[in-house]
Amino acid sequence: MPGVVKLVCHLWCFFYRWKVVKPDHPIPKRCVVIAGPHTSNWDFGATIATAELNGVDMKWLGKREMFDGPLGWLFRYLGGISVDRGAAGGLVGEMVDLLNSSEQLAVVVPAEGTRDPVEYWKSGFYRIAKEANVPIQFAYVDKATRSSGFGPSIEVTGDVRADMDRVRAFYMTKTGIKPNRFNVPRLREEDEQAPGGEPTEA
């Protein structure tokens, strides 16, 4: 069946006139992946094709309701991990344990959390990468070039603002499928951090 999935991905790209770009560097064996800009359900197909055609064994987090329906088996086969949004507080610990117990795992953690524009991204991806001591790998879709692929990866320094400046620099060059739904990437923790990376005093 893996060969069938790859064939479907090739046909999907051909049908939609979409290009999957091969990375110019190895993807880290263990990493947290940001996939953006996330502005449409159409992003899902592009991300799956990007991973499959580049030989990256990628897991992704999805809301529990996706897996309760008749297509739940397919989503699991494609690397989906069911997430209960009501129990988000334990998600970081679960993902850290999963990464620590795996020799090779690239897990997509939703940063934007929704297809609609948001003021702040969810910081789970950052916290998981920091606590598991793994890099953050950028993945992207770009309507302007009708392409998707993997960008650079960064090590988490603990200076949230500086790290997010690198995230912003990359994703501000990409155009979402629905551009009006994408805001400048920002974490709430940046507003709570003083210059230099230290948290502000309460």
C-alpha cells in the first residue's frame, strides 16, 4: 500500500499542477515540524504529498473528531495522531515522551491551530521542541509558486522572540492558499519576555 500512496500523491500533484520541492539538506531524524501557512483544508494534501514524495516518515496531529468518522483508519494510516483538544494541557508531555522514545520521528504540530487568521500561534510546537531537545523543521505550501517543501530547521535557544524572528523571516516569503487568512507568526510568550530572552517580571 505505501506504493499506492506514493502513486496517489504523484497523481494529486499532476492533477492540481503542484510541485513538491526536494530539500537541499537532510531532514532531522527527530524534529517538530511546522507546516504553514495553514489557510485551507487543501494544505493537508500538499503536506502529505510533500512528506511522502520526499521519503519523510511524518506524523501529524489532528482533532479527535477526524478519527471518529469512517475515514479515521485512513488518517491513522497516513500518520495521523488523534488529539483531544479539551486535554491540551497534557499534549506537550505526551509528544515529548513520544519523541524521546523514538529513534526517528518528524511530528507536525499545528502552530496556527485553525485555518482562520489568529493574533497568536499556539506555542505547543515550541515547547515540545524545547523540552524534547529537538530542532524545529519548517515545512511550507506556497500558492505563488504552486509548490510545497521543507525549508531550514532551527535549534530552539529559549529566546522566544529571536527564534520566532527566524520563523517569521521564512514564512513571510510564502503565500497561503487563501492569503487573507494568514497573519504574521507570533507567540503570546514573546509579549511576556523581556529583550535578551528573559521572562518579564509579573
